[in-house]
Amino acid sequence: MSRVKGFDGSPDAIPDRVLRAVVDGAGSGAGSATATHRKLESAAQGWPRGRERALPATVRELRARDLPACLSALQRETPTKLYAIGDTELLAQAPEWLVAIVGTREATPYGLRVAKALARAFAEAGAVIVSGLARGIDSAAHEGALEAGGKTIAVLGTGVDVPYPAGNRTLHGRIAATGLVLSESEPGRAAFAGCFPRRNRIIAALSQATIVVEAGHKSGALNTASLATEIGRTVACVPGMIDIPRAAGSNHLLRDGAHFVASVDDALALLKLSRNDTARRPEMGANEAELWDCLGSGPAQVDALASRSGLGIRQVLEAVSRLEVAGLVARSINGEIGRAVLEVGAV
């Protein structure tokens, strides 16, 4: 059956001609109905009856007893098992230390910058970033956590071993190596109708708070926010420009009572964190680390940074250039240099 052209193993993909062939070939007599049922079930599962599907070596199946208790907030929609690649110990921190950062796939530069900066700040404070590996805001959130040397969890609608979109294959691999990739779908499963709303409920239930950064009226991020509200979790939004459709949905969430995120401090407060909780700094060279520590007291001009750090002007400029390339510092219009994660309230 699986060799039939056009059949990819999923129930929705069984062509009508295949179903007719199964029924027509079932024969007659007392056992025909049972035989037909078994053949249809085998086709729908995409795997011959009576055989166990071997999981890829990197994939772990988490049964109900292995799942965090916070998922039970979904009640009848609680998953009975999940598939995982990576550090499943991160789930022990759910939901208190997990924050979801989600939003549109068609993000503006502002939205991408803010999502990455918020993720960095949370990661540096010890929180775990949860998102859906989609283009745009999701990817920026994962990348921000990784760049800060922190942890992030990607929840997929496809199989846990199927990066979606395919262009995020490298990001998927980085998360699997240092964080965690989760999915309710069987390994190898391609995207299918309804898979992303199902993924969204898991993102909402794993996280203590969901922060929406730019979302249009039809964005799946609004679905995640709605689910989070239903199960009593905190929902917050970053204000977006009022004249772009891709921020209209998140702006309406703010109008309807979502927490207003106007700065990094506002976001961290959702998990009762502050920048004083930052225990880690991104991996960097000695001069960059010295400069980074100096910037902890606020933005400054190059000559002031040289004085604070004891580095020469040329060393400061070289270190600033490397930190800028890494997206860790930014220059203001007056030439001051500051930590990028501290500038969110001003963007």
C-alpha cells in the first residue's frame, strides 16, 4: 500500500482510488468486513499491521508519566505522549521558568529585533524560551536564546525530526544539540491540516507566560495567546505600529487587556525576574567580556568605555565591532554604545 503513487503514509493522503481498491479487494464472506477494516487501518497508519515502527536513534518517546504536570491544564486536550530530541530535563522547569515568545512569520525588522532581545534577556536570567520554529518571530526568539548561551525549546507541528520550514534545518539542529525539540506528531510526519493549532496548545501549556511580538488577525500566535488565557496563563504583547496589518492582532490583544510590554524590565517581570538576576553573559573574548561588563552600568561613548575598561581606543573599537556583528551591542544616534538587550524600550 505504501508503494502506491501519491500516498505519503498519512490518513488524509490516502487517494480515493486506493480506498476503492482496498474495499474491492477485501473479498466476500464473514471475514470481509474485518479484513477491509484492517487494511484501511494499516493504510491510515502508513505502517503494516503487527509491526512496531522503530524510532530514529536520536528520538525519545515521552509517555504520560514522563510529561510535565502543567500539560494537564489542557484537560481533554492533554497529549498522551510527545516525541523529543535533546535535553528533556528542561521540562522539569515547566511552567515556572518557561516563557513563550511567538508572533508573525512576516515580521518587521523592529519585531525581529525585539523578539531576539527579549529572548536574550530571559535566557541570561535563566529562563527557557519556548517557540514554534516558524519563520519570523519564532526563529528570532530561538536565535536570541542561543546567542545568549541559554536554553530554548522548539515545539513542532511536524514530526520532531522534520524541520519546518525546511530553511530552518540548521536552527533545528542547533536547538536539538543544546536545548529541546518536541512534537506530538510521529517522527517523519510532514505538515498536515490542523497540526499547528495542536502545536500551539502545547506551547501555551508549557509556558508560564506567552509574549506576542507582532501578530496579524489571522496569526497562529493569537491562537496560542487565546489558549494561554483559557488555561489561566499570563499573556503579554509588545506594541506594534498601528498602520501595519501584521501587528493589528497583537495590538488588539493589548486593547483587550493583555499585559503591556514596553521594555525588557516589563517582560522579565512577568516571570518575577529582573536584569539583576542575569547570571550568565554570552560567550566572548577577553576584551569583549571586559567591554560587556562595563556596559552593564549603561551606554557610553568610546572614550568613556576606554577609560572604564582600561582598554585602548583601538581595542575598544575592535571589541565593539565584534559585539555589533554578534548583535549584542548597538550604537545610538548620538554615538553612544549600549547593550542591545537594554535598548528594547527605545526601539
